Amino acid sequence: MTAGAHKGSDDLLGQPRGLAWLSGTQFWEAFSLYGMQALLTLYMVGQLLLPGHVENVAGLAATRGAIESVTGPLSTQAFAVQLFGLWAGLVRFTPVFGGWIGDRWLGRRRSIMLGCLLMTAGHFCMAFDRSFLLALFLLMLGTGFANSNLFSQLGSLYGPDDRRRDDGLQLYYFALNCGAFVAPIVCGWMGQELGWHQAFGLAGLGMLAGLLVYWLGGRHLPPDPPKVVAAVRVRLTAPERHAVRLLLVLMLVQAAFWIAQSQVWNVYNLWVRDHVDMNIAGFAVPIPWLQALDAIAPGLLLPVTLWLWRTQSRRASEPDAITKMAIGCRIFGAGMVWLAMATPLFGTARVPLLYAVCFHMLSNWGWVFFTPIAVGLYTRAAPPSLNAMMIGVNSMAVFVGSTISGRIGGLYEVWTPGRFWLLHAGIIAGGALLLLALRPAVRRMLAAG
């Protein structure tokens, strides 16, 4: 029987006790990663890539040359947007290898602890201009080891037909979003008032706290599969091979959602800088604080969303996983249209801060319908012997989307904002249609499993 597959004496508030420890670790991992993410583009454009700093970054000239050999010459802002897109994409790509190593070699526990240490080192390297690229590399590796193995351990807490799985994933994402909410507030204020490097150092301390939480909760977590069991699982059955192929196709389709979502971490910050009135009673609200809304909004929307799904379930009308994801794409696409309407509505005047807040509420409702459900689908459908690696494959959708969004982000300098955001609305709407087209195949895959 899978650990945590049924309710037992070790449960906490109806969920496996290990969920609380994994959620605590995820809180600090999110604090460190999203604190970095909220600051990175603004930091590059506002300081690192300016004269007096850019000359000190080891390897940056060669990196820029390599990127421009593909993209052509880039302005400083366009290069920052492209570099962010590549980094944000690779952070979501490395979990594929981290999951494989966790499944086959190091084990999930040691992989997670190694990932936490690498992320800590990466944040501390951000304290110096010279080690900027090394910092990005360490953060990519650390996230790769920690992320997919954390999700795989989470999935191991539940049996295949355990109805608590979806609620547990929502609670896990709630902890993630709490960390992602606190990080832009604290790190954004520190970056504005005390300096960028101090803010990055604080994110490193947060990752150390995550490592401590994970170590303390070890006895409540499912054990790693024995090496001999992992070896037996190498051969996949025909239905498992079909599931892997279909999950790979779904990963590519999901990229449409992440192209739009990645711009909220990247170019959206520049749009806020250029178009939104960030002053409240004489106080200049730090731009990263808006990123905090991406964390708190899902927590506010979660209760009503769960209530909606449970009501639909009682009436035998709850949408399946793929339909929920398609609905999420449609809602997020409406958020992109909302951004596109800002210029026609307000002209050359700055957009009220409340308008941006409404965008975050709308886009994050789409996120609630999409992201946790996608992870739940992969943890349920992936073959047991490849579970962590396939969760990493799910993260590759973010890699593909972020990389493409970085390239598209260069259009922000030459297109009108309305045209720029409408492009993203069209991309994510296309993703919704493709998901619905794949729904029959996914239903057959889940029924066969």
C-alpha cells in the first residue's frame, strides 16, 4: 500500500502529516525563487547591465554574444528580457534531470537536500556582480534537484484513487503561494531601500530555512523506493509507454499557458514601470509588490474554487482535469485582454493601480484552474518508475513557454502595449482549444491506468 494512501493515525486535519513538512519546505523554496524572480529583470535593467557594473560580470560578454548570434543585436532592455526568459525557462527544465537522478541514483531525499544547498549558494553569489552568471547556474541546478523530487514525494503520500490528492495539491500550492507572496514584499522593499544584493542574500537565508524544515520532517515522509525496485521498473508496459507519449504532447500544449504567464514575471514588470501609477498617498509602491498578488490571489480564490468543484461533483457535473485546464487558459486569456484594454481606456494617462490589481485576480483564477490540476494529472498518470522525472517533464512546459516568451518580449519595445498583450491572449486561447482536442485521449489513458 502506498504511504498515506488512506486515512490513518498519522493524518493531520484529514491529510497525511508529511504534507505539512513538504509544504513548509516548499514555502521557503518559493520564498527564495520568487523573491529572485520578482527582482531579476528590474535589477538587470536598473543596475547590473548599466556602465560601471556590466563590465564586472564574469562571462557576460561571451553570453551576450552567444545569444545575439541567434537573435541578432539586442538593446540592453531586450537582452535583459531575453536573458530572464532563458533563465526562467532553464529553471523549469532542470527538474527533468533532477527527477531522473532522484529516481535512479541519489534518491529523492538526498536530491532535495542537495538542491536546497545549491540554491542557497546561488543566492549568496548574487551578492556580487562578478558571480552573477554563476549564481543563475547554481539556482538552475538547485531548483532542478529540489522541485520535481518534492512533487514526487508529495504524490507518494496518496494512493491512485485517493480523493484527497487534489485538495492536498491545492494546500501544497497554498503554501507555495504564501512563500511567493512574502518574498516580493520583503525582497522588493529591501531591493528598493537597502540594495539589490541585500535582497538576494535574504533569499539565500530563506533557502537555508527550507533545508532545516525538510530535515526535521524526514520521519513523516515516504521512503525512497529501494534501488532494486527502481531497477525492475525500467521496463515500461505498453499502456505506460502510451501515457509517457501523451504526457509529452500535453507538455508542449501547456507551453501556450506559460508563454503568457512568464511575461507576468518578465515584461509585465516593465509595463508596470512605464504605465501604472504606483503612488499611494505619497508612497512609491515597489514594483515587485505586485508580484506578491500572484501569490495571495490563489489563496483567496481557492475556497470558492474548491466549493464550486465540490458542488459540481455532487451534481455529477464536475469538469475533468483537462477541461479545468482549458477553462484556466480561457480565464487567463481574458486577463491578457484586460491588459490590452488599458491604453484604449486611459490613453496617455497612467493606469490606476487598482486596474493592475484586478488583472492579477483574474489571471490567478486561471492559474488555480490550470497549474495544480496539471501537476495532479502528471502524478496520477505517470508510470511509478518515472514519476519524478515525468513531473519534471511537466515543468518543461514552463521551460518552453518562458524561452519563447523571452524572445517575444523584445516586441514590447516596438509594438504598442495593446497589440503585445493581445498576441498573448491569442496564444493562450489556442492552447485551450488544443487541450480540449486532446481530452478524449487523456480520458482513455486514465481509464486504462
